[in-house]
Amino acid sequence: MGKRKIKLACISDLHLGTYGCQAKAINQYLKSIEPEVLVLNGDIIDIWQFSKNYWPDSHMKVLQRILRMASKGTRVVYLTGNHDELLRKFSGFKLGRIEIANKLLLNLDGKKAWFFHGDVFDVTMKHSKWLAKLGAMGYDTLIHLNSAVNFMSRKIGKGPVSLSKKIKSGVKKAIQFMDDFEQTAIDLAIDKGYDYVVCGHIHQPQKRLATTANGQTLYLNSGDWIENRSYLEYNQSNWTLGYFQPEEESKDLIDNETEFEPFEPQKLLESILHA
């Protein structure tokens, strides 16, 4: 099956380097598209929880896939998030078709699109970063537990469940936070005259046209690749919010290994710079 040629793809919150990351599904999705622009909207590599003892080949293959896409003509924009905030000191860095930034403004068929991760709205991030990091560790533990629960659920013929979604949906403060997050992004986008505002951070996929007394904007959130496997695509003047379904729903899901040569950083760097 050939790759789908599209104008732009946006994914966020991959959390590479954590147990919950669905790296093989990410790689399958990236294999299926050929975008002119790929926006990585924050929390791509989870530096908060990064451990030298856990970095599977499937996670490295995602990075290789992204570099390969850049070498073949895709503009790759890595927008920093809170879990990869150490990269913010490199904002403005460009290497061939790859660039690092804190935000991105694009003209899409005459309309203005504003991309940023969204953690700037998070009070916990501003004033209690240690609490946010503790919460991230707890979330990863919950994902571990969820995997075990779903294993047993499949054994008895039941469908998968999401413990974290059930917890979040039952906590009024979590719901209020997401609502406040979206409204803040919407109000700012309308105030700045942006037609589209595209965020990540809250792991809540969304596409909705918002209207206030001051104007209108399309709010978009690319969700995450821990639970939702969600993505945003822009093509032919339209936005699509999609949920990727891997070719196989199995822990033994293996990408086509023969597609990658042995990882040679220098060779890859040269292909990016001279493509």
C-alpha cells in the first residue's frame, strides 16, 4: 500500500522512553504517510522519566523514521513540551529540514495556524514542577497496571479498558482543568486573530469550532500515543482528527525490520543535509 501524501501531520505526547508509549503503532502510522510538514507538538521524548535501562529498539525506530522522513523531503518541526523542556534552550536550532521551536505559526491556504504544546497554561507546571513529575511517574505506573488488567480482560473475552480515562472522567477537577485549558487556548487564539489553534499536553483529542463574543477559531488537540493513538492531519483545506488502528492488535507487533539499515548517525546526517 502506498503512502498517503498530505500537506501536514501533527502528533504529540508520544512519551518515548516510557513503558506506556505505543512506539510500534507510532512507527506504523508514520510509515503510512508522506507529509510536506510533520509537527511534533511536544512531549516526544520523555526526558523526565528517561532511563538508560529502558530504551527499546522500537523507540529508536520512531526517531529513525522521523529522520528518514526529513531526509526524503518532509519539513520536521519539533515543538518543545514540558517532558522535553530541556530542549527549549535549543529553540531556533535548524539542521537541514529539522528544526526545534517553542511555537509555530503557519499559513495554511490563507488561514493562520498557531501550534504550541500548551503546558504554559498549567499552573502545576509553573509553581509545583515536582508535583507534576510525581504525577507523571504515577501515570506511568497506572499504565503498567492497565496492561496487566487488559491482559486478563482479553483472557476472559472482554474488551480493553482504560483505568486512567476512568479516573480522569470521575474527577471533577480534571474535567474542569481540561475545559479551562481549551477555553484559554481558544480565547488567546481569537484575540490574536488565528484561525486555528493546535495544542497537545492534556492527552485529550479534540476538534471543535469555537465561537465567542470576540470571534471564532478552530480548536484542535492532537491527543497522545499512550492511550488514544490520535493524530491531526491537514489536507486540501480540511483538518482531520484520526485514531490510528495498528495492522495487528498484538504485543508481538513487529515492524518490517528490513526497511532500516544499521543505524549510522554520520550517514543519516549527510542524507539530511544534502537531500
